[in-house]
Amino acid sequence: MNLGDVTIEVANAVEAPYFQLGKTTEEDWIDHIGKRLAPWAELEVPGQISFVFPSYELERISNVTALMEYWSELMEAFNKFAGFDVILIL
């Protein structure tokens, strides 16, 4: 069933800090993305894990790429331990 098109207008929105391992570079994160002023930030390893947390916590992360590579390795080890052969990206 198609109910037709809907037009939505968003005002006074800000882009959130968003890091995606394998896509976002450390340089882009440091120079631009990590400085965004939204109240929430997201760090993601596609197909494995995603963290959403208050942006002020970003101050505690010195190397976001290394952190998310660690989480990627951890999730790969977990999947192997749990007997998962394939990681599904939904």
C-alpha cells in the first residue's frame, strides 16, 4: 500500500560525530568529524558493532581508528568462539 509522498522539514539540526571503520580516516575524524557539536556520537564497525554515547566522552579517545580496530578484532574472536562462520551485514 502506498500512502503517497510526505515532505519533512528539519530545522536547527546538527550533524553528529560519526566514525565508520574502513570509511572514515583518522585525519577526517581529527580535523572535522570529531569536532561536531551534536549531543550524541556514534562509532561503528560495519556488520559487527556500533556504539552510541554522549559526545563529551570523545575527549577520552585519543585514536579512534585503533580503538575500533580493537573492537573489530574482539568481535571477530567472539564470532569465532560462538561458531559463527559468516558475519551478516544488515
